Amino acid sequence: MGKEKKPRILIIYTGGTIGMIENPDTRSLQPFDFTHLIDNVPKIKKLDYFIDNIQFNPPIDSSDMSPQHWVDIARHIDNNYDRFDGFVVLHGTDTMAYTASALSFMLENLHKPVIITGSQLPIGEVRTDGEENLITALQIAAATDINGNPMVREVAILFENYLWRGNRSTKMSADNFNAFKSNNYPSLAKIGLGIHFNEEALWRTKSIRPLKVQYGLDNAVIVLDLTPGITEQVLRYQLATPGIKGIVLKTYGAGNAPTAQWFTQAIKDAVDNGMVILNVTQCVNGGVHPMMYMSGNQLASTGVISGHDITSEAAITKMMYLFGLGLSTDEVKRYLNCSLCGEVTI
Ligand code: ASP
């Protein structure tokens, strides 16, 4: 029998708690060199994989993540796509769901696993969750189905006991080890004694086209979060933010907003002036149902598009991606109303 080919995995270390140590002087956490990460997880050597790594220099706290960093991560994947079976991105938890969502749109025709993970406690700490997350992420990135094809062919977040679709995930807890959740989509895998994939939930595409990375992201997009007491002046000021092409409007419940005439008129004026406004619920679970209440209905009549059950992380990055493609306003609206890579239930 021929010798089995070793899985080839590329780790892209961007920073975050997983690679942090305590500064003895200030006692605050700061990033350290990736070499220490491997030193801290000797178990990695027990996996019979070929593992290489690339690290951000310097590693960053994910609060500093920007579209340019997403481009950098995507470029590393693009440049190494044919040489590796899977990719593990080590990332801070704070903006992990944004990065996962952005990459899911940028990496068109992805047929290999891109598993993003991090940890709540630094990998050097005795009770760290980082070691387990890293090892499991590597195993998922190497997993194949009965035909030898990658089990995961999408961008996913592995955290503690679950694998979630990246563009469906949200950071739910600043304290718990199970920090992520996809509130409107089932887990892609449950991690227990073994890794149990939910094959029906995994993204599968019939397309056999090669990977195409879209590097152009347009960050002319903002989030406008509604709160009771918002005034016409504040609303109109935000809707007229210079250079903005798209707004993720975070509404109440099933997509509801104030019914006052000044509110509807201000939104309508913005839409008529070419602003793309996507209605996304503030609730963590469920979605926008514009016809359920008069207030939602009235908002829909202004030309605001329903975001259905999309997360705000996916909504904002999808808009950046669509505007980055140079599409017309109507085309952007059309694609917002479709699922491109499993980010929304239409
Ligand atoms: N502030 C850190 C970050 O997101 C927190 C973490 O890694 O969990 O980079």
C-alpha cells in the first residue's frame, strides 16, 4: 500500500489573544512572536501534517483589523492555494466574525477549508482554550470526505465545541469559551469526543471554477443603529455622511422603525438620492419580515431592502464587497437580495 499523503496546512497568524503574553511591566496583554505559539503547543507535532505558517508583522489586536488586512489574508490564501489542502487563520475574537464574513465574499469559488480560530485565554496560560481550538482547527482543515475531497469548502469559525459558517457568526460572549454562535444557521460541526460534521449544513457548490479572489473592497458603508429618541436632525446628518454609498440600518424586531412622517421621508430622500439601505434586525435571532407590522411595511415602501436574517457583520462586509466590484446601485440591491455563499436565508 502506498504511503498516505500528509495533509498540508498553512497557518496564517494575524494576532489576537491566542498569541499574547503579559507584559511584566504594564501587566497588560501584548502580542508575541509566532515561534512561541508553536513552542507552546508541542502537541501540534503529534499531528502528522505538513504545517507551514505566515505571520502578520507585527501581530495585531483584532480591533485594529481593517479591509486592508482582509486583503492581506486573502492574498496569502490566493498565493498558496494550490500548495495547501487547507488554511487556519489565527485571529483575535473581537472582529473575527467580520473577517470571516469578508473572506467568505472575497474568496469566490472556494473549494478548500479556511478555518478561523482564536482563544479567550492566551495560549501560554494553564487554562487556555487556545491549544484545543488550534488543534481542532488544524484537524478540521485536514478533514476529507469519503471521496477524499475537503470536508469543509468554505470560511468557517471554529470555537470551543462548534464549527460555524463564518458569514453567519457573531461574537456572543466576552467571557465564555463558547464565544461564537450562528443564531440563524445550524452548526457545521459539533466538537465532542470526535468531530461530528453536519454534512447537510456544509456549503456545497456545483461550480468547478477556480478560486477567484476579489481584492477590491469599498468601505463607503456605515451602520446606523436605531434607538428611541433619534431626532430628524441626527438621522438626516447620518444619512448624509460624506462619501457613503450604503447603510446597514439596524432596526427593531422584525425590521421595524418609527412611523413618524419625518423619519420615513428622510429615509426615502436618501434612497431616492441613490443610497443603498439594507434593513437588518437588532435582534440576534430571527430576521426582517417587512410585511409583519405597519412600521416595517412603511419602511419597505421607501425602497429600503430587506436584509432577511443576515448578521450585521455579513451585511456590512457584503456591501463593501459588492460596491468594491464596481456594480451599479441596482445591481448591488439585486445581489443583496440573493445568497452568494450561504450568508442569508431568502
Ligand atoms: N482584543 C482581542 C482581539 O480581538 C481579543 C481576543 O483575541 O479574543 O484581538
